[in-house]
Amino acid sequence: MKGLNRMKVEGGWFSFDTYQDAIKYYGDHFMATMSLKKCKVCKPYL
């Protein structure tokens, strides 16, 4: 029920080349309406 690189009924899974790209996309598209849930496995490089 989740979309791959798009939103569906129960949300979506998105893939990005960098952690910074993911944060920017979230800020541009979802920050006002959704909370960010970070992957528990991946370790972002800041």
C-alpha cells in the first residue's frame, strides 16, 4: 500500500542519492503536512 518513489494510500518509500537530497525533498514537499521518519538501518553522512 506504499508507493515506491511516490505517495500512495499508506505513504511512500523514496530513494535519494544523498542524505542532503532527501532532507531537501522533504522540506520542499512534505514538511508542512508530514513528519520525517528516518531509516533505522541507514546512517546519514552529514
